[in-house]
Amino acid sequence: MDHNFWLDRWQKQEIGFHNLSVQPALQKFWPRLGLAPDAAVLVPLAGKSLDMAWLTEQGHTVVGVELSERAVDEFFAEHGVTPDVRTVGDYIVKSSGRITLWCGDFFKLNASELPRIGALYDRAALVAMPPIMQSGYAAKLGELLPAGTPGLLIGLDYNTKEMNGPPFAISQSRVQELLAANFTIECLEARDGLTKSVHLAKRGVTRLEEASYLLKRRA
């Protein structure tokens, strides 16, 4: 899966993955991370997620990374602000208030260019990665996050005979396989996610597990 796939999805507005409300698991489990209110939160493949605005309401700064400049522009437009714009290396960086969105390839991100990251929030990044890219993504998280950094990861699992991703199925065992080398992992909840995923049901999925994981970067 190349960049053009996601850019085309945004251009055609085929964005069934975009939630029109804040992720309930984020609101439920975020306090478990025990963060200082002003901690900077890394949000990979951020899209125009409303979750980012919610995080700023908790006092955090948000460092989002998103390939599609259209998604970035729509986020700021829908919140009624005009961002400041600058260029950092290969990235167009747009910021307003507590939110900074880096428009470009997540895999090229350099930790030295970012503020010190205090937490990770991944609702739709790992599940957007085809299996061949998942280990690289996990390694990149290990590179970007300082030791001791906590994170909240939302994973989806379903019968892969019923649907091809994205989103790609990530079982609990697969999360362990990908992340255990660099993170401690606690599954906080595994629940039925099909009732609120009408677009996946329409694609033929009959079982959908939504699992929330508490991560912590190993020393």
C-alpha cells in the first residue's frame, strides 16, 4: 500500500474511518496513563480526528502526523482557525494553539525535530498498516518515544476471511508480537465493536473486537 492509496481516499472523501465523535475508549482510559496535563501527545496518522481537540481540552499539546495535507487543512478549517505554516525538512508543519500537525511520511519523522513526547495515542495508525509494514511501524514508535513514555493503543480484530483491510486485523497476540520488545503491554478492555462500525458490517464483517491497550516504553 503506497501513499497514493491514502491520498486518494482523502481526495474522494472515502473516509469511513473518520469518527464523528470522540473515541469512547480514549475518554474512558486516558486517565490510566497518569500524565501531567501539559504533556505532549504523539498522534500518528492523525487525519482530522476529533480526539486531538479532546486531548487539548485535557491540557495537553498534540503532535499529530498525517500524510494528507487535505486532512490537515480540514481539521483546522472545521475548528475555525487558520494555522501558522512552516517547513521542516520534508514536512509542512501547521500549528494553532496546542495542536501541531506534521504533514508528511510518518516513517521519515526524526525525534530530534519534535518536542519531548510525553505520551502516545494510536486509534487508527497500526490498524491502517498492512502486515508487511507493521513491524516497521512498531520499530519507529520505539525510536520516537523516550523510555517510560506511556501510550494508549486501540486495536481491531476480525475474521480476515470476511474482509480485506484497511483497517487491518490486529489480534491481541499480534500486538504482543509487534510491540513487546519495546513496550510493556496491558490489555485494558476487549469489547464488541461491531455495533458502532456500520461501515465494516456493510463490508461483511460479522465479528469485531475492539481492544484497548496501555503501553509503556521500556527503558
